[in-house]
Amino acid sequence: MVNKTEQSTPPAGRFARLRSTLRLFYHSPSPKAQRFQFAVLIVDLAIIAFFVVTPLLRDNPAFLWIDYSIAGLLLLDFGARALASTDILRWLRQLPVIIDIFILLTLLAPTLFFNLGFLRILRLWTLSRSANIWRPLKKHGLGGYQDTIQAVINLLVFLFIVTGFVYTAFANRSDGIAGYVDALYFTVATVTTTGFGDITLPGTWGKLASIVIMIIGISLFVRLAQSIFRPNKVHFPCPQCGLLKHDPDAVHCKACGHILNIPDPGHD
């Protein structure tokens, strides 16, 4: 006879325990969870580095093997993060998750999405929206630099997306763009409005693309300058109106006037 106490745990119970364990690993501030989150972050940064140099490695015989291996890693991470969420359907509707799904599709079908591969760098943007990257920074008192770091990431992502677009759409068709480095050189020169004129995009569409690149690039540079030179804000929700950001020495909420009690990290 089978002892009831020795019966196996029902599948539903094992599944719930798996989700609970993954939730702890991905969202808990415990030392063990933070080590796991740091390892995931390192893998993510290595994958992003691969995305940046992809145009230079595309002709390598091992490229597809690396591509599919990264697809497997991201698929595993994507499934684990889905199980770690409290509401999977709500989680799937978030913009960073939708972008990650698209990136995963470009990895699983690199031939079909060949001309859209440069959008994989958006993985860096979605990573910057994850709490896992900011939790250790805030723990070490660097949370005040979050706006500056995000502004730098936004600028870098824009530069590499535009570089990939220019390389894909205009390589060997415009004056001077014969490779990826030429496309990057043109992008930086256009974004900074230096405009040496030695490399230009042909035709009306090329001029329109250059105009859009300059306008968005200048906006991102201004945003970066503001985050560097303006006083840092602290994240402290107002109990009255919910405003999240205040000056470090604020006594009253600038939106509703409610008295604030912002903790000073410099004092115990």
C-alpha cells in the first residue's frame, strides 16, 4: 500500500512553487537573489555587446550558431520572467516585453528579419527599464544618477539604431558609406550637427532621414545635458498627491504643498 504522506506533490503545487521560486530570484533583494540578478545582468550585457558587433560578424561561419545560442538563452530568460510575474497577460502587454519578443523573433529567424537586425540594440533600452539594474545602484547610494545613466543609454541606443538603419538602407548606395564604421561615422557627425559633408545620403529620402536624425539627436543631447547639470532629484512619493521626484532638501511638495519627510541617506 502507498502511504499518503509519501504521495508526490500535485503538478499544480509544483508549478506554483516554481513560480514562487523564480519570483524570489528575479525580484527579491536577498543576497542570493542579487547574485543571480547580477549574473543575469552580465549575460545580458554580453548579449548586447554581440548585438553591437553583429554587422562585423555576420559573414563569420559561426555567426548563426552564436545567434541561435543567444536565442535559446533569451527564450529561457523570457519564459522564466513570465513565470515570475504575478499576472502573465498583463506582463506581456508591457512595451519592454513586446520589444523583447520582437528581438527574440529576429534571433529565431535571422534570415527573415535580416534587414531589421539592427533593432536588437533595443535590448539595452529594455534592460535599462528593469528594476534589477537599478536595485544594486540604489543600495550603494547611486540611485541619484539614474536619470543620467538612462539618458546616456537612450543616446547610445539611438546612435546604434540609426547606424544600423543607415548601414542597411544606404551602404554601397551613397557617397562614402561602404561599411558599418562609415555608417557610424556619418551618424555621429549628423547627430552632433558637425556635418563635414564627406559622407551624405542620396536623394530626397536621404535628406529627410538626415533631418530626422539631427532633430532627435539634438533632443537627446539636451536631455543628457539637463540630467548632468540640473540638481539631482530623489525618488520619494508624496503621501498626498503621489509626486515621485523632489529636490533632496525639499520640505514641501511642489505640486500640492504637503509636508515631506525625505530621509537623508547621509545620516543613520
